[in-house]
Amino acid sequence: MVYRKEVVVPGSPFQGVHGLAVDDHGRLLASNLLGQSVHSIDLSSGVVSTLVGPPLGGADDVAIGPDGSVYWTGYFSGRLMRHTRDGETRILAEDLPGLNSLAFRGDGRLYVTQVGRGDALWEVDPDGNEPPRQLLSDYGFLNGFEFGLDDRAYGPLMMAGQVVRLDVDAGEFEVVAEGFTMPTAVNFDTSHEHLYVVDAATGELVRVRVATGEKEVVANLPTGLDNLAIGPDDQVYVSNMVDNDIRVFNPADGSIRHVVEARLSVPSGLAVAPDDPEEHLYVADVYALRRVGGLDGTITETTRVLSTTMTFPMQVSLGARHVILSSAYLASVQVLDRASGEILRTIPNANGVQGALELADGTLLVAEASTGRLVLVDTAEPAGTTVLTEGLEGPVGLAPDTEVEEPGVYVTEVRSGRVSRVRLSDGAQHRVVSGLQAPEGIARHPDGGLIVAEVGGKRLMRIDPTSGKSTVIASELPIGLPESAGMPPGYLPTGVAVGASGTIYMSSDIESALYRFVPGN
């Protein structure tokens, strides 16, 4: 069979954009956590280039040091990094999980915070010669902060909905403004009279008069705002991780325009209903669950993180009435009502969850990539868990095989290069094929074959489940970002889905794009 490769949704330079900084050359620096890159954007042309690529560039926030070096924080890796003007990249600190925001004080001292996977403020030697020194902990997640002319740190306490002023030497907080829903970052304008604040949950860009705490909403943007930077002309650059874009707000006239625009963020797991003639895809886009028309690329429905309780979906599957999401990002499996999108259940799982399926009786089958197990999660509250099988090497993708006398599930093993079948009655394993290079996404074709994304070989394969015979459908594909420290095997899984027409859909982590492969002669 010959397949024609087509673009469903075009790509983006980023995989969810986060921290921003404006340098003295008129460039905007942007951190790309999941894409593991630090980017430079020419503000006159809009051209995006890569300053530091994967795997070292996995940045949640970025800052420019007094000597022009670029510093960034690795949320998953727990590393603080520096890239000097002469091109040297090195690790300054490590073993700080959840490393998030950073800022330089006026005297050149450097401070970083842990958020989510920790809750602490540290002082770090900008040259990496001295070990980090913890100053505070358990105060409520100090996110994107900046130092004022008074040498105080100004920033949001995300959990308290406040913007505070912090004396880092004395460890004393003072509330500057409050009443936010989820403030994620602040920045001073050039006069230092005002702080601009982004609220991720509401999408508001708020200007706060520092002396009085008076608040003014100056722009209403989509939810998912993560960070901001202000240029020497007081233009406010705002990043949105959910929409994977950067916009600029002009305070002189209130106008807003895109600097970088995107359609998807980090497309990973895919699912399509077998009875849908339009082949609408459910896309686990990490920062959102999106529905995309497989035939025309139209995005028709979006459920976003931060403004809802959705937990950064990396895998998706469909049951008769439910959508099942799993996330190693925030260690959970979620069950959504397929008709309304309502989140019905959230089941914590810190074992590197990848694929998840709903069986006919409502039981969930979950692949734990870090432990090598498939586990069954019952419908009770709190949920009970039973190990179905273990000893798998990095289980990532699941494809059901339940319409047979002995129901089972096909599973890809990214570490061993195998595709196995596991019997649901007793967990017995049968090897279908071995010798693949990092297989991840898997789906059943209407003809019974298995479609597998062989990420290590950058190929899409068809595998006969009976004989194990493999056939290459497409090669030299833009898939396979390197795995990140602090994340499970499979990292950002390459998703595969097959419509009733036999069209194969595949996500691209490298391009943040969505492709289809249409059968023909």
C-alpha cells in the first residue's frame, strides 16, 4: 500500500512557550521547556532562531546576566544553566526539581525558585563555584519575579493569588496587590512605577501601581498566560503556553498583536472514534485537549489547563462515553465525559503514566513506563489498583484487542524495542515483534494490522499482529525529541490514530504539527 503524506495542522518553532527576556540587541529570548530549547526572536523581522537546542535547553524561565550570559531553569531536569557570549553552555546547579523562575538583583546576585515539584527560594552563584543556598521554603510558590530598585523581589504567590514584595535577606513578605486567580509572573515598566501581572486562569494582563496596589486590567487575553517581558519602549511581551504563542501589548494605544503564532502546542497522544465519518481527532496537546478535524484541520473544541482542573494531557483514548487522559507531567489519569467535557475523575499516579484505556466495565488499564507495569484501576473512590503484568521495558502505547475470545491489549515497549500482547485475564505476555527502535504510538488499522510510530528510526510502521512482519509506511519523519531528565520513558509520546477510511494520523513532537497518511495506489 502506498500512502500520501499530508499536513493536517502546520507546526510551530515552540512546544509551549514560557519565560521571556529582552536583550540589549533588540531580541526577545523565549524558553521552551518541553522542546528543550532556548530561542531568540528578532523583533524587527519576527524570525525565530535556536540559541540552545535539546537536550540542554529545557527552560522554564530565562534571564540575562550582567555580562550578557543567558541563564535558564530546567523544571524537569532540576538544573540551572548558563550560556555565555562565547557560546559555552554549562550546568551551574542541579538536583533542584521544579526549578522555575530566576532573577538577578541589582548587585548581580542570582536567585531562583522551585515551584510544583518543590517550594523554595535559593541564592545561586552565577558562576557555579559555590553550592546553592536555600533561603525560604513552603511559602506558596513564588513564580516569575523581578527585583525592584529597592532590592526587594516582587512576584506572584500563585496559591495565594497575591503579588508580594519580599526582602530576601530578612525573609519577610509584604502584600502589594491581591485578588488574582492564578498570577504567574510580574515585570516592572521602565519607570518602575507599575508592575504588569499576568493571570493564567483569567487571561488578564493587569497593571498594578506599586505605591498603592491599585489594579487595572489593561488587556483580556486567552487563558494560559505564563510569563512576560517589557522592552525599553515599554512594549509588553506576553507568552501563552496553551496557545504556544507570544503577543505584544502596546500601553500607548492598547493594541495587541502576535509576535509568534501557532495552532497547536505539543501534540502527543491521538485518538479517533471508529464510527466518525469526519474523523475528528482528540489530541492530547499537553496544555490542552483539542478536537481537530482530520479532513480539514479545523480545531472545533478545546479544554485548557490552568483555567480548568485538567492536568497536562500527554495521552488520550476513547471509551463509549468517556475520554481518558494520562499525564506524566502532573502524575495523573483523568476521566472526562465525552459529550460535555466535564472532568469526572482524577486518579493520581506518580509512576510515569503513559497510555491508558477504559475497558467495557469501566476499569482503567494504565501503562506505568517508569515501573514497567500495566495496572488495572477500578471504579471505586478512592480507586483501587491491581497489577496486571510487570517486567515490560518502558511501556508507552496501548491498543485494545478486546473483540476476541481471549481479550488483550497490544503495548509498545520503548526501551526494549518490542511490541507485546498482554492477555487481560491473567497478564500473560506474548511478543509480537522485537528489534524496533523506540516504538511509542500504536493503533489498530481497520484491516487488523498494527500501526506503530518507531520513533528511534523516525518511521511509521505496519506490523502484522499474527506473524510480526513489519512494513515501512513512511520514513525520515519529524519525530523523536530526546528524552528529558525527570520524565519517564517515552517522554512526549508520538501519537498514532487510524480513521475508518484507513487514513493514518500522526503527531510530530519536533514540529508541533499533525500529519495524515492517506492510502492510495
